Amino acid sequence: MISLEVPKKFQPLISQAHQVATEVFRSSSRKYDQAEHTYPKELDMLAAVMDGMADSGALGGAGAGAVGSGSPNGGGGASGDGNRNGSNMASLLGLIELCWGDVGLLLTMPRQGLGQAAIAAVANEEQLKRFGGKWAAMAITEPEAGSDSAAIRTTARYDEDTGEYVLNGEKIFVTSGDRAELIVVWASLDRSQGRAAIKSFVVERDNPGLKLDRLEHKLGIRASDTANFVLEDCRVPKENLLGSPEIAPKGGFAGVMQTFDNTRPLVAGMAIGVARACLERTRELLGEAGVEIDYHKPPHAQSAAASEYIAMESDWEAAHLLALQAAWMADNRKPNSLQASMAKAKAGRVGTDIALRCVALCGSVGYGEGELLEKWARDVKILDIFEGTQQIQLLIIARQLLGKTSAELR
Ligand SMILES: Cc1cc2nc3c(=O)[nH]c(=O)nc-3n(C[C@H](O)[C@H](O)[C@H](O)COP(=O)(O)OP(=O)(O)OC[C@H]3O[C@@H](n4cnc5c(N)ncnc54)[C@H](O)[C@@H]3O)c2cc1C
């Protein structure tokens, strides 16, 4: 049975993450929101400190900033061998605190990144040694393939003479694409064979065939770089293909997709962190304006602002509990695909909703740049989009509840 209390052993991790969020992230929040595409140098020193803390075990395994860390235990899920000592829960709790500080800065922390989750899920021992611990971005999305990742058009042709794969195509919206050391690129070995032929390839960022096309200007998370690339005869050694090169119906694609089931509770945690920041600041501002919130009175017996605030808190709590459940299941090796999507769908929607309602409740103060509320409302929306949009999560949930395949319900 799941316990709804956060175990005491995670308290030091939560406190440390909260301290980082307060002292490093919050103090740089506005600066890097305004200076889009400027690298937040403060994070280099912080990353070194956090690496040291993770090595010493002070961060409880996966590390407070692990958005899919180098360790196979870090971003793994119900099917993995890892997840000892509650590493998914540790990641979730750390991320909630750090994103209470700033989600854009969290997303651009060195050596984090979704690419490492894929590497950890399917790499062999030799690849883990070569790529583990490096900053790795993930490039799936293309101009013609977003939600439907099986529709990607980037190709990988094997060159027998050189023992290399030659990649050609276009990748867009790659988080940390410019700053990462490695990019995990999804490409098809044979487009006529559908999703089974889709493999992931590790491409060094300085590979001359990987050409940066542009950096996106975005609504939110402006501290995080989002890169678009063209791959032009981009050659990678055959040893950089992750998993098996065989095209088998139940091959690597399913394995990599499973990675997402297990990173979705973490994205939910990010939304939960941002939403908590909104709620806390709104409560302070309402208090300064003389609005009292009384939990002993029913909503109709309080001011409209107070009753709206209480309703937002209960939505937040539901999202929080769903994310804790999904992470707890992953740590206890229980299939959590359904719960991971439920957590992401709920937290993505509630996070966006709470942030906007907090802006509204605080009126002109909430909308102005004197407060971070307007920034959080812009930042949080991405958490309802990437790693599967709101609509795609609902589709996954419906398929699971109705026992339908992706071909039957699309
Ligand atoms: C800031 C940012 C960072 C990103 N980072 C990365 C990254 O690091 N790596 C990466 O590979 N990608 C990344 N992405 C891409 C992101 O994952 C995609 O934007 C997302 O998957 C949606 O794809 P799309 O934008 O092509 O929208 P589409 O798939 O075209 O969808 C458009 C709309 O239609 C809806 N829709 C689509 N299909 C269905 C359906 N079957 N039923 C109901 N509704 C549907 C969607 O929910 C959405 O609302 C990033 C995007 C952004 C904005």
C-alpha cells in the first residue's frame, strides 16, 4: 500500500534542493528569462557541487537534478533492474523543489537531459562507459513528426566500407541541443519497415554533419536552449547505435518508448513545483491584500478569492499524489505506464491552470514583471506539451483503460 507521507530519508535531499532553488535558481530567474540564449554560468559551479553531493550519496541516489541521469537507476522504471533506494522518488522530490525555483534553469543544468535516459535504457556496457555522465540531449521531433514519433523521416544508412551510419534529416525543438555534448538522434534504418526500424544514434555535438540551423525564441523556459538541426551526411561509428541494429518487430523502439513512461512522472513533478511556487506567492500577496483563507469554513462562507485558492490547492494535491504514486510504483517495479500518463496529464493541466489563475487573482501585480508569477505562467505550459502533450496522455490513458492498441485508438 502506498504511504502518502514523504519518507524521512528524503528530507535532506528536499532541503538541499530547496536551498539550491532559493539561492541559485530564484536569484537568476529573471536575468536568464530576459537574456534568452545566454548560458547561465552560475550552473557550472552548481553542477560540480551537485556531482560531488551525488557521489557522496548526499542526494539519495538519483540526484536532485536528475532529469534522466547517467545512471541506469536514474531514469529507469518499473521494468528496470535498478531503482534501489527509491531513486525515482528521490528524483521526483528533488525536481519538485528545483522547479519551485526555476524550471528553465533546471532544464539547462549541465549533464542532465533526456538523452541520458535513453542511453541508460538501451546502451550496452561499453556504450555506458563511453557516454555515461555526459550531457546528452534527445532529438526525436521533426517538422512532420511530433506526437506521432513513429512518423520520423530522418534516415540512417549503413556504409559497409567505413563501418559508419550516415544520417540525413532534420530535427527540431531539441532541448539543450546547442549546449549538450551528445545528441541522441532517432532515425530509421528502413522507412518501409515502420517503427521497428527506428533506432537511436549517439551523435557528438561537434560532428561536422550535425548543423545547427537556429535557436528558438520561446514563450517560456527561456533559460533553456531549444535547437533545430539539419543532419547532412552525418557519419557516426556503428558502435554509436544504441541497442540492437536488428530490425525486429519488438525491438529497440519499444524500449526507448518505455523510457518515457518513466520520465513522465518527473515532468509532472516539474509542473507541480512551478504550481507550488505560484500558490505560495499568491497566498503571500493575498495575505498582504487582507484576504484571509480559513480551512475551517466552507468555500461559500469565504471570499471568492479564498475559495478559489482552496480549490486550486486541492487540484494541486491531486496532481502531487498521482506523481508520487507513479514514482513509487516505478521504484517498486510495478508497471506504471497508466499512472505515469495520468500524473503527467493531471499535473500538466493543473499546473498551467493554477499559474494562470494565480496571475488573475493577483491582478496587475500578477501580470507585471515585478513578480515572477507571469514568468511561471509562461514557463509551465511546456510541461503540458513535451514528452507527450495533454491530448496524447489522455489517448494513452484511454487505450490502457479500454484495452485498445495504438492502431485501434488513435
Ligand atoms: C520548448 C520545447 C522543447 C522541446 N524539447 C524537445 C526535445 O528535447 N526533444 C524532442 O524530440 N522534442 C522536443 N520538443 C517537441 C515536443 O515533444 C513536441 O512539440 C510535442 O511532442 C508535440 O509535437 P508537435 O509540436 O509536432 O505537435 P503535433 O503532434 O502536431 O500536435 C499538435 C496538436 O494536436 C494534438 N494531437 C496530435 N495528435 C493527436 C491525436 N492523435 N489525438 C488528439 N490530439 C492530437 C496535440 O496534442 C497538439 O495539441 C520540444 C518542444 C518544445 C516546444
